[in-house]
Amino acid sequence: MVVINTTRQYHKTSSIDLTKEFTICESFACLDSPYMIALKKPEPYGALIGNLLIAANILKPGTKILEAGGGYGSLMKGLLGTYLPLVRHVYMVDISKALLNIQRKNLSPWKKFTTFINADITEVMHAVSNIDLIILNEVIGDLDTWTGLEAKNLPDDAARMVENYHLDIPSEGTFNFNMGAISLIEKICKKGIPVFISEHSSDPIIPKDMTFLEKDLELDSFPREIKLYGHSEFTIRFSHLIQIAKAWHRNTITGPTSELVGLKNTQQMRFIFTMHACATEKQEIIFEILDHIREYRWLVIY
Ligand SMILES: C[S@@+](CC[C@H](N)C(=O)[O-])C[C@H]1O[C@@H](n2cnc3c(N)ncnc32)[C@H](O)[C@@H]1O
């Protein structure tokens, strides 16, 4: 039986504590975060995303940005703190009123450059226009996931997506399908707006010089449930998003989030991870961030 996992009610009604979710954005939100010891060149996460988008010639003078699901607003704070001269305006769209209030407070130094909209991005995407860049950081895993799909007996809507975009699915048995994420990316591709995405991945990429991070990690699987406080999210099959982008004649670049943030790759870090050797708090922090970030992947569609 197909069951749809949705987090709408949770996000609309709960007082959300993102420290319980251990997002990469919060881990590297500011220079005094303890996790910064793992980076070669510490910079706030928003600035690191900015570096990537500038290199891809997507963030340039006059850019109008829409960030959906901005959490505490930390990514945008880092981006505006470093690259304000390139940004004309930012629209923060979030389903959670409580988080939107925190974003408003954290982004108050840039009041005249920011607008806050309480909405479900999947419901308002059709109305989005005049935007040069969409940011979806750790959001699409929260969108509807169809669980328990039978490979040989797909519901009509899922079968249509699989056929139209030639999505690879298991040949038999049951699997989970990122219907919400896939539909949103389809809408964005149809509009031709460049988008930056980062999320837990069911098909993560491990940097060539960090293969020790592959230990017990599924590299080519289908969305798995991540149980969190009060709700569940699912990992994203990035190859499905890339198929959709290609079908709409969009370009893609993708890679491991560990590389995007410039993770150090020292012998000591390798030892800590491989042996789970954590005698000090610093070593615990390194193990924790390596174990967490290795499953993350980013994708830019432009
Ligand atoms: C896991 S948090 C990530 C927050 C932040 N981007 C980060 O990386 O720390 C998910 C965010 O997406 C928002 N969200 C979830 N579903 C949404 C939807 N359908 N439309 C808009 N925002 C949504 C939540 O309220 C929250 O701000």
C-alpha cells in the first residue's frame, strides 16, 4: 500500500528546533561554530554557496533570489554578509511562520533587500516569476515522499513521471519515490529558473581522495527514511532530478557537499573516521561532521 509521507502539518504547527536536525547550513553557519575546524578555509555556509554560484556565473550583479525553506536564515545571512553587492532582492518563502519570524530577525540588517512570504513552495511555485535564482537547501527531503511503491504496479502519477523522464527504479519489490521533490524540480525546469539544491542523497558522491568515507554507505540506492523529532524526511535520488533537468534541456553541475564546503582531508581525520577513535571533544566533532556530510550532495540546474 502506498503511504504518502508529508511534513506539512509538522512544519506549520510545531516550534522547530533545527539543532536537533543537525543541518549542514547550521553546522557551518558562522565562523565561531565548533565544526569550522573541519574546513580548509572557514567561511560561513552562505558565502561558500555564493562562491560556487559566482563560479557558475549564476550569482552576478542584480540577482533576484528566492530561497524556500530558509530555516533560521543562516545561509542567506552568510550570502548577504559576503556578496550583498551582487544581490538586488531576496524573497524568503517558508511554510513555517515561526521560522519565518526567526529569519526576519536574523536578516534584519538587510531589511530593505528582503521580503518574507509564509507559503508552501509546492503550492506557489506556479506564480513565481522574475527570479534569477532559487535556493533549496535541505528542503526537498521534507516534501512529499511516496513510500512502499510496488515496482511492478506503480500508481498512475508515479508511472507517468517514470515513463516521461526515463527514471531508473528497482525492477522488483517496493521502494520510496520523491514525488514532491520531483514535481517541484519539474516546475522549476519548465520555468527555466536556475536552482541550487543540497540535500541528503540516496546516490551520494564521495570525493575520489576520500574513499574511506564510503564505509557502509549506500551509493546507489533509493530514498530512505530519516526519522527526526516529530516528523520523517527522506533522502533524495539525485539521478532522478538530473533526468528531469536533461529532459527540459537544462544544464547541470553536481558534486559532494564535502567538496563544496572544502572539507580538510588529513591523516588524523581519516584515522578518526575509520577507527571511530574519539577520545576528545574535538575528535567527536570531526567524526560527527564526516559521518553526516558524506551523505550530502549538491546540484545546480541552470
Ligand atoms: C530541514 S529545514 C532546513 C532549513 C535550512 N534551509 C537549513 O539548511 O538549515 C527545512 C526548512 O524547509 C521549510 N519547509 C518545509 N516544507 C516546506 C514547504 N513545502 N514549503 C516551504 N518551506 C518548507 C521548513 O519550515 C524549514 O525552514
